Amino acid sequence: MLELEGLTRRYGSVTALDGLSFNVPEGTMYGFVGPNGSGKTTAMRIVLGVLEPDSGAVRWRGAPIDAAGRRRFGYMPEERGLYPKMRVADQLAYMARLHGFEAAAAGASADRLIERLGLSERGDARVEELSLGNQQRVQLGAALAHEPELLVLDEPFSGLDPDGVDVLASVLRERVDAGVAVVFSSHQLELVERLCDAVAIIARGHLVASGSVAELRDREARRVLRVEVEGAPGGWADGIDGVLGVEHDGDALLVGLTESADDQLVLEAARRAGRVRHFGPVRATLAEVFRETVAP
Amino acid sequence: MNPRGAIALVARREIVERGRQRSFVVSTVVTLVIIALVAVLPGVIGGGGPERYRVGVVGEASPPVAEAATAAAKRFEVEIEPQRVADRAAAERALEADDLDAAIIDGRTLLSRDSPPDELEQALQAGAQRAGSVSVLRERGLSPTAIERALSPPALATRTLEEAGAGDERRFVALAAVLLLYVQLLTYGLWVAAGVVEEKASRVVEILLAAIRPRELLAGKVIGLGLLGLAQLLLVVAVGAGLALASGTLEVEASALSTIGVVLLWFPLGYALYASMYAAAGALVSRQEDLQSSSGPLTLIVIASYLVSFQAIDDPSGGLARIASLVPFTAPLVQPVRLVTGEGSLVSALAAVAIIAITTLVIVRVAATIYERAVLRTGKPVRLREALRGPDGS
């Protein structure tokens, strides 16, 4: 498990991270979302040791991380980076070697990845000769070359075509199934919802929500009910204790509740008003959860 | 992986990738061609043997003069080809027609169209003196052996207080050595800076630094390019020296060969000093376009050192050369000059090595600190003072 605990980091007068904590279990695809400038990149750089935190700690499998431990991590920075004039296969093998692979193993790993990432024809091409989408595949390869235990990917899906997204997602899922902890940031929340097992949402440098995607959606769901009552007079839900407002949605009524409201009061009112055809929470999309939680 | 392993990996990549680049291959070939021309041409053109003169010989008294002059000609670095001419009028016609360069008339007159070349006249005058002396001594009844002994006393053996310089040759070697060192220091220093900027501009540095320490990356880059530079220098010097010796531009001389070792020794020292500064200059900027302004001052120092070393070739024992041979930035270029010209001393060389080594250690530390603090900062150039002051950058 990767543990971030109370990470704080300031740049001059700007506080990028303000006591950020969350855990990423192994064998989990973990989404890391937050508005621009909320501190995602800073947090990832600290995990990889590229930056030092002002305070707080990062632990992997219960122990502080040293240089040797970090070599078993894979990293794809937000600012993509490869040697433009180096050949793809050489580049991947070089990355594997920098992370401690022997020459032969590094070459084999590079060949496997080139095949898996759909770059078979391009192994001898210089990186600068590739399309941007293919460069991104090589970039992922650079993070995977040494078969890391933890993968930290900053916006890995941005700029990929749907085919590229599918390849990348399936490669990541393979790693997760093999027990690797994968954490990636993204602004594409539908993608995060679809791919991730769990999510951390941060805003202004600290955690505002975390948990499995289902948990998060349910948490918001407790606050909006969808009720369908046959033959009910208009305004039947007005004045119920804890109801913030109502909204028509076809034949149904969406009822917004305060945090402490009792949804059973709404049910009783509905039964008094008519025949209840449907009564249940509305599951929010991750995007809605996100908007709710990060709103200042 | 230990630091040494990381440094070796980075160095290996630098050598392989740079060695593959067309710019490297082309520059090596061009340097070799230039060196080959410089090494061979003087032997082929300039040293094409002594000038040859055709000298007409008129009258019975002239042949002894011509013979003596021909024998003496070598001392004056000319060759004389005597030709019998029937009379003065025939000699004049031949001179007019440029078939003769000069003529000796009756052993008494040196006739030429305009004033004869100095060395030819000197050779002919010497011949006339000798022929005159021989005839006087013979009239006095001396035997030919006695005459020979009287006219060819053993020459004075020459000894100098300072080591005798095969002046021009040493100058030539010093010039070539300084030029090579200068080009190599400048080229490889700039390559280090450009390599650092390449990693920053392409942002690959962030991935690298997630795997290895900044100092390892810096050391690997400097060492890798340095080894490549040394290998190129070895190749150029070996080819240049080999051709120069083979073509006769340089006479085989132990000192000329030891010079090669001297040049090779000063490259790593000067390179370590300059390359670490160039690396820091590269780390301060994020784009190749900005590199010129941050590395400009360094390049000026290299060029100034080159000019000082040129002056030192002209006056290797002068005050400037003495001081510059102990200043860390100029010493790598001036010390070889003083050693090649025989003005250097082991003490001075060792002192310079120590001074450069200490300066390099200090500069490597400072440069590594600048590099660590600036290498992840992208965008506008980092100011040197900011990088030195402390860690509050992103």
C-alpha cells in the first residue's frame, strides 16, 4: 500500500499541498482527481522523490521510501519527456537499466512493451519521428519498462485517441491484475469512473473525498431522491422537513435533501399523496460528486 | 544500483548516442582532414629542398671557384649547377634568356641580370675565397692535404645555456596543441551544456531524476562526453603526429612525442573544470535559444585563455605566460605551451595541476548545486543568484 500522510508543500507564498493524506492499496486502479492547481502534480512528484515535501511522509508497504525503493516505481510525468533523437527500443531499454535491470533483461522488456503497446513497426524509429499519440505510448512504456510495483501517472490519457485510450487502459488493467498499485490523475471523469476501483478527490491541497467509486456515488445519492407518485397533487412535497427543493423530471419528482434529512418523511408524504410507483436515491455520476465536493 | 552504476549507464548513453550523431562523425572527419593537411603540407611544399641555381662558368680561372662554391652551397641552403659557357657574350645571352641565374667570369666577376639571391651570392663568394686561398697556398708549395687542413679547421661546436630549441618545430607543435585543446574544450563544453538543456527542454529529466540522483546524471554526462572527447583527441593526435613524422614536417624527436602525452594530459583537467561550469550554465535555461546567453561568459573565458596561450607561444618565458600558467582557467592551455617550448618546469606543472584540481572540486560542487536546484525548473531562465541562494523553487 502507498500511504501519503499529511503532505505539505509551499512554493514561496503559495501553498500547493496542505496536509494531503490518502492510501492506494496494491492491486487497485486508483483515480486522483481535483481541479487545476489543486496539487495533484506536486503530490505525484513528491511520491517519486523528484520534490521534497515541507512536512509529511510517504510510505510504501509501511516503510519510508529510499532511492532504491523509488527505482521500483514507474512514473509518467505531466510534462512528457523522452530523448527526441533516441530510438524507441534503446530508450525503453535505457529506462529499464536506469531502474536496475541488467542489459539482457532490459532489452527483453523493451521488446515486450513495444509489441504490447502496438509499436512493433516503430522500435527502430527515433522518438521525434513518431506521432504524438505514439510518443505517448512510448512514454507509458518508459514508465513500465522496469515492471514497477507502483505506477504513478500524471494525466496519462490526455491527448490520446479512443484506440490509444483502450490500449493504455487494458495495459494498466493487466498491471493491476498482477498486483501493481496504479494511481493516475485525470480530468476525464467518465474515464476515471469507468476504469478506477477507487478515487481520491482533492481541492486546495487537501483531500475532500475518497473511497471506492460506488461509495462516493452513493454518498451523494443519499441527498437526492427520485419519487414517482401516481395521481399526486402538485406541491405534495413542499414543506416537508429537510427538503431543500424539488424539480420535475418527466413524471417523476427529484427531491433534494439536507445532509440530516430523514428520507422516510418524504416516503410517508408521498404515500399520503397517492400511489407510489418509484422511490429511491439518484446515483450521482462521478462528475456530479466532483462538482459537489470541490465547490468552495 | 549504486551511484557508480548509474554514472556508468548515463556515460555510456552519452557516448553511444553522441557517437551516432552525424554532427559528431562529420566533425571528426573534418578535424582529421584539417590535421592531415596541416601535418603533411609543410613537408611537401615548404620543405621541398634547397633552391637550385644554374651558374655559368666562363674562362680558365672560373672552374675552381664553381667547384668550391658547389661544395660550399649546402651551408647556404642552395644547390649550384655549374655549366660551361664559351664566353662572356654567350653568358650574357643565357642570362637574358633566363637560362642561367648567374655566371662567373674568369674567376673574378659575378655576373647576373639583376642582383643575385643573397644565399647564391654568399655561396659563390665563399667559393671564390676558398679557390683564391687554395691557389695562394699551392704557390707556397703546400701539399693538397696540408691545404685541406688549413682551409677546413674543425668548426666550433655550439652549446647554449638554455635548452636548444628546434625553434620552429616546437612552435608548430605548440600551436597545434593549443588549437586542438581549445577546440576540444569549447566543443565538448558546449555539448555538455546543450545535452543538459536537451534533457530539460524535452522534460525527460523528470523521469531520469525519479530513478537516479541529479549528481549522478550530471557526472555521467560530463564523464561520458569527456571520454568521447579524449578518444577523438587521441585519434586526431595519433593521425596528425603519424602523418607529420612520415611526411617529414616534424623530425622524430623525443620531445615531440612527449608533447602528445602533455596535450592529452591537460585535456581532462581543463575539460573537468569547464564542463562542470557549462553544465551549470545549461541547467539555468530551458531552451536551446537561451543557452547562448547563459553560456556566453564561459565561452569568453575559453577564448580569452586561447588568446593568452597564443601570446605565450611568442613569449613563453614572459610574465603573462608565467602567471597564466598558474591561473586555473588559462593554465590548461598555457601549461602545454610552456612545456612544449621548454620553458615549463615540473614544479610549475604540478602546481597548476593542484590549482586546477582544487578549483575544479569547488566548481563541481557549486555547479552540481546549481544543477540540482535549476534542472527541474522550466520556463524562463533561472537567475544564477536564485539558483545559488536556495531551495524555494518548483
